[in-house]
Amino acid sequence: MSEFYVTIIHRPEMVPEYIQREAQEGKQEDLARSEVIRESLDIFRTQQQVAHDNGLRTTIQMTYASLFNAEVIAIAKEHHDRYGDEIGSTFLGLQCQQFRDKFKSKELAIWLFSMEDKRRIVDEVLGKFYEVFGFYPTSTGSYYMDAELVNYIKSKYPMIKAAVATCWEEGPKAYRNANNSWYTIFDGGPWNPWIPSKRNIHCPASDEADDIGIVAIPHLSRDLMAVFDGPGSYYGTHPQNILRGMVYEGREIPYFKNIVDQYRSMATYNRGYSYNMMYVGPGWMSKQGRWEADYAFLLKSYQDGMAHYGQLKKKGKAQDVTLSEFADIYRQSRPYTRPECTLWKDILYGSRRQQFWYADPWMRFCLDMNQGGAMIDLRPYAARLVRPCGVGTRHLQDASYPFLVQSLYRVGYFTHYAGEGAVKSCKFSYAGEEIDLCTCRTLASYSEEGDTRIVTLDPVNIEFARVTISVQSVFRLTEGTGEIEIVRSIIGTTDPAAEITIDEYITACYGTTEYPEDLTGITLTLQGAAERESIEYAYQCREAQVPDIIVAEAIVPQVETRLTMRTDSDHATGYFREGFAFSPMYTIGLKQTIQGKGELRTWLKVEKAS
Amino acid sequence: MAQGRKGKLNYRCPWCLAREIDMDMLYDRDKDEYYCLRCSFTGNEPEVLRLNAQFRAKYRDRMRRITDF
């Protein structure tokens, strides 16, 4: 693959929530309100025309409601024949009078139904689709498709090969952004297409046996820096999302093109391949205006966005593909172990900040160059947690994949009061002074050696009272190992006799939200050449260290994860630190004292604890 | 007091927006003023627009076309 692929998806939603809400103000609910259906249909038609005018084919994802509308069905068939658009299905837009009569429910989110209802709805939606078109769709989607739902779909409708399966980092932040009313709580997935695991949709499959059978697409291509710290619905390849985030001046939105072009640049990190998707529901282009923007601006933003893709296609820099076509292309040359990674640059706030994102079947993590390459997010995909969601399940609305480190939800580098925060970093100490690399802002570059991806940080100076050292960090990621190799090198010093201690550590916890979880039962273990220390977490502030460390380990049974650190040094010391209730964290680390120049090389690994 | 209604556009509360909460305001025709049901913001349209412009200021690259990656 050496292309930038673009998928444009439109869904004819008959009763879009925003338009329905506006039309309904001061009136009783009426799902068959003709002015809403008419407006929605007009918007769908407009969206299709804007795409076609720019020479772009689309994927029309038929909603359940639209399967009862002869006009939409006729448009879909005509556009399939005339433009080569794909006719797919979606589990968004379920609500309509027919659905209400059949299922007696106002639930709008497929992933939140009980498993029994999910099966019934899948059969009804896809059965109705077959009745209308005479074939089954090969692509589907929703804001979220849990593994249990997709496994069922694949068991009965094996022709389905692609699905819009999650919204990247749409979790507690999106919930809060909507005044705690938007139940799309599913942080922790990949930001670009992936082949999901049968056990958990967020995790890339490890091999054929683990392959769920579809290519999953995140809903929208999102700003990996802004969305990690802000609402997902502000910063992505959705022009009206950008209006919602107010990232414009006058009526111009260069930011949209900047996101697209940064995604194009991901080819550098992913063997020549990059991807974008745009998926705007008709509710976002309401004739009444939305997000402080009148209809003319909503429309212009859509036209401008589509024109950018159209121009790229005309220049031979983009290839428009339908969802199912993309699934075929993706599978052609995608080994299961190949990671997705990118060195994302700030395109919004005017800083030079960079973050490196990485996802493979073992883990997802993010390094923040603003914090000296500190790891600020870590998800243990290797655990392949089975976490069903929906009514009747333990987690119900919380469909996020748990983290071990999420520095925004759980403090990160500590700047406030007392305690510790979740982050992986390194400290340097000398004569009673200690400096954390989290305070050493830098930049990074990316390179490859065969199957090893390398992130090399620009050196930083650490100034102690009597000596200054120059430190460089290098992260090496060898495909298929599930390990991160981290090299911290002292490459310069003002005093070659000074003894500097390098302390590579990870302070972690687990969870899916900002609120702490019970850490009781986690075990912290140090295995040295001659000594061993181990405790079971009980909030007692215990600490231990062991010389000639072989491995430092934390086992977190709550998320079935084994987290280890090892080194190739014969004389490093390992340590752990238990937390307390006001600082619910655990730390494992490796230390080595070096005179003059030298390095500490360590490996961090996440595995399934079983 | 007049019944609150949606205004001509769905202006969000600028104070809630500043903490990234989307909260549509209601409009009081008698007072020509928007008000928030969550926090205590009240203000007319020019005041809302002024605060929205202030919100956008954090996006220092909002008008910059970036092509070098």
C-alpha cells in the first residue's frame, strides 16, 4: 500500500436527533413529523451531491428508518448504479415509528441494548435490508460496535467485512462535554483502521484465530493531540464538529485541511499507507443552523471539506474508496503484528508540541515530547479483556478499554499538593537533587531499522547545582515483541567524575475514568539474582528494593495484566512503591548509578496475566 | 418573567463553553438576553459573541494553513 485512502459515508437518517429536537420544541413527540423527514432527506441529497460534484464516491449507510422510505431507497439504487456508491447498513438512526412499534424502546444506541435485543435488532435491520435490496450489506457500523455484537453479526451474516466500530477517545470527556448526557463512553481504541480481536473490539487482533472478521474504522479521523485533552466532537474530519469547537475565523476553516494533511503524512510512519474518513449525519446540517452557525455556514464548511478531498483526488494524491473496498485493500497487505504509529504535531494551539502514538496487538501508548517523552497513556491490549457492554452487563455504558496510565485522568507528573500520578518517565539524581524528564520539554524524530520503529528525542540538559548533564532518550519498538525498549543516555557532562543515578520508573493504576478504582490485590514483585520481594497491595505505603534486579513486576488482576520492567545491566537495582488511599498508585522502577557518560537500557512489557 | 425559548441560533453558554461544556442557552425576549440553566451567565448577543471570540483565541493556529509535516 502506498496511498491516501478516503471514505465518505452518508446516512439517510429520517429522524436526526438535533433536527427532531428543534422541531419538537414546545410540541409533543412525533416520530413521523413530515417536515423533519423532508428536511433530513434534503440534507442527505445535498451531501450526496456535494460529494459527487467533487468526483467522490460515497458509502450510503442505510438506517433502519430509511428502509421504509421509497425515495431514499430509489436514490441509493440510482447512486449505486450511476456513481458506484456502496449501499451499506448502519445501526445508527434506528428510531422511527416502525422501530418503536416493534421493539417498544426509545434506546438509540445499539451497543447499549441487552445481548438478546442486539440479536433481534440485527436480524430485523439486516432482514429488512435484504427485503428491500435483495442482498445483504457488506459494511455496517455505529458509534460503537462491541465485540459480542460483531461476533453475532459475523456468525449470521459473514459477508459483512467492514464496520464503523468506535469513536476515538470518545469517553468521559465527550460525556462531560455534553453536560453529562452523551453516553458514548469508549476511550482506548486505535485512531486509524484496524482488524479487531474477537475478545474486545478495541484491541487489534493478534493472529488469524483472534481475527473478528471485519476491518474496523473509527468514526472520523481525529486530532490526536486536541482530542486526547478535549472533546472528540470538536476536532476531527467533520466540518461541523470543527464549527462546534469554534476553530474558525470569519467563515474560513483551514484547520480541516490541516487535519487531513497531517493524516496524509502518516504514510511516513505506516509503510506508505494513510487513511481518512468523513461521516456527517444530516442532523449536523440542520436548516435552522447549529453550533452558532447558520445553514449557509454549515453547508459551506461541508463543501469546503469535500472540495479538499476532491482536489487531492484530482491531483492523484487521494483515492476515494467505499468502506467495503477499503476493507479489501487493508487486508491485502496488513500483517497482524504491524503497528500503527504516528508522530503527531500540534496544528491548533501554536506550540511545537509533539506526541507519538503507537498501537499494536499488545498495547496502545502515547509519548509526550512536552514532558521529555513521558508515557502519558498506556492500554494493555495484550490482556484482551472480555468486557461486554449494554443492559444486563456489569459495565453497561462504560465500554472503554482500561488504561494502566492515563495522565490526564490520573494526575500524570505531579504539580499539585501531595502524592503521585500515573506516568512513565525517568529521573536523574545527583548529590541530593532529583530532576524528572517530565520537566524537560523536547522534540523527537522518527526512523526505522527493518521491523524496528525508533523514536529519538533531541537531547535535553539537566542542570544540577554543581554539574550539568546532557541526556538523550530513544524508544525502540520491534514489531511482534510486545516490548518497548527505552535507552536513557548521558551523552555529555560538565564533570566526568560525577556519579549520576538514572531511575527509569512507571507509576500506574488502572481504570477507565477519572475516578480511582480499588487497587487491593495487585501484587508488586522484585526478582533479583539473589533476592526476591513481593507484596499484595493494601494501601500501606510499603517500599522495597532489590540489587542485581532481573525483573520488576506488577500484576493487576482487575485488568488481567502483567506489567514488567527489565534491563540488560547486571548491576541495576529494582524497586517498588505501594501507594496509599490519597495516592492510589503503584510504582515499579529500575535504577543504576553511572559515572560520567553511560546509559541505562530497559524494556517495558505488558502481557496477559493468567 | 417571560418564558425562555431557543434564540435564533443555538448559542451555547460562553462560561460553560470555557470549561468545554456545551450548554444551550435560553433566550428571554422581554429582556433581550440569553441565560444559562446550568451556571449563572446572562448576556445579550454582543456579549456572547465577544466571549466566543475570546474562546477562539486559544487556537492560535486557527487561521494558519499548515502543509509541512
